[in-house]
Amino acid sequence: MARRDDITGAKALNGYRSSHANNKTKHRFDVNLQKKRFYIPEEDRWVTLKVTSKTLRTINKNGIAAVLKDAKAAGTLKKGVI
């Protein structure tokens, strides 16, 4: 199962850690994924999504229906969510 955000599609980034001696070692920056259940009143059902903490804050601000509608219009919504 991919570690991706179901709504925005955010995924891990690559980069380097830098020591005090400026030695570089490869590092993977994972996204802060949370598994969360949301109630969609328009469809009268619960949906379980894997979302990042940033997406969760957006959902708290705008509402799940608005965020899902915007994601569907942008084409970033994972297949089978709604």
C-alpha cells in the first residue's frame, strides 16, 4: 500500500542529511499520514481516508464536502473514495 495522501496525492520526498562535518547521507522525508474517518452528510455515510496533517487542517477549515469537491475537480482524488 502506497504511503500517499488519498485527497492531495502527497508523497515522500528525497533529500540529504548533513552532518556537522558537512557529510551528506541520503534521507527520505515521509509525509505525516493519519488514518481518519469522515462523515459525508450528502451521501449519509462514513469514509476512511489516509490524509496528511496539512490536509486534515484544510478539512477542518473548509469541510469535507468542499475539499472532496475541489479534489475531484483538480483530479487528485484517489479512485474509489467517492
